[in-house]
Amino acid sequence: MSKKKACKSCKAFYLGEICPICKSNQIAGVWQGRINILDANKSEIAQKMNIEIKGEYAIKIR
């Protein structure tokens, strides 16, 4: 089973070579924390992190 990667551009976790949300192929080497967004329109955290699509995201990327 493959390990999930975190995208440097949008902070989303994904499997494969290209991020399905922003179409970037830049992988974050170091990240901290995970957050699951269920409804991006109603979530205050999603608004602060500029997240528009539900999914699993890294909280901090270096």
C-alpha cells in the first residue's frame, strides 16, 4: 500500500503522482498535523486555510 503524500501548494493529502485538487506534483517533505474537512462552505477552519474542497489536509507544511 502506498503512503499518502502532502501537496506543497494546497496542503491536501493524496495518493499517486499528481494532486487531484490543484494538479501540482510538488510533494511536501515535512508536514505537521492532519485535518479532515467535511463541508468547506460551513467550516471556519477551511475558510482560514483557504480550503474550498472537502478532504484531508496537512495543517502545517515546511
